[in-house]
Amino acid sequence: MKRVLFVCVHNAGRSQMAEAFVNHFAKARGLDVVGVSAGTVAGTQINPVAVETMNELGISMEGQSPKQLTQELADSADKKITMGCGVDADACPARIIFTEDWGLDDPKGQPIEKVREIRDQIKERVEKLLSELAA
């Protein structure tokens, strides 16, 4: 099974949406891929607007919560992606080499219309990623 780790600072919005998309689409397509997410300074709850926008697409984030990035979590991932949130080597609690950075805006404090745009960008990138992993 391939594991994709999405890393953000608080693990409350973008990385959580990416985790949910990967797990939803991988299951629907019968792919042996799992998405996980973590934060360098994990928050206390998922952004409720992110949850709402995912629910609009019928994708639940129930059972997900912010998680602290650990070395074990980093080591267990085949692909490691930052979401564009300024994760740097000095702030990172694990030794990790990131595969790529998606450079997405932070949904925190944004109106729902903007969060929908960010969600849709994540969806598009996840679908491309899963196609690459399936090839």
C-alpha cells in the first residue's frame, strides 16, 4: 500500500481535505493508496468551513482530527507533500524531505467561496496524483 502524507502547519484545512480526497477516491477506484495528514504545530480542530465544503461534495471528514507530525509518520510515507504553508526544515519536528509543495492558499478565516476554490484545487491535484500512482 502506498501512503501519501500531506503536511501543513496546523493540519486543520488543506492537508485534511487532501487526506479525505485521497481516501475517498482511492477507495472508489480500488487503488491501494491511503492518505494521511499531519501538522508541524497541530491545531485543536479541523476548520469547520473546510468540513462544510467537503460535505457539499458528499465527502465526510468525520473521524479526522489534527495530528502532530512525527518521525514515524514521516518515515511511513511513500510521498510527502506540503500544502504551501511555509513548512520549513527548522520548524519541522521530523527529519523529512518533501516530494513537492502544492502552494495553496490557507483557507483559515476565508469566506466559504474562497474555501471552495481551494477545495477544488486540492481535488484536481489529488485526482492527478492518484492517476500517477495508479500508472
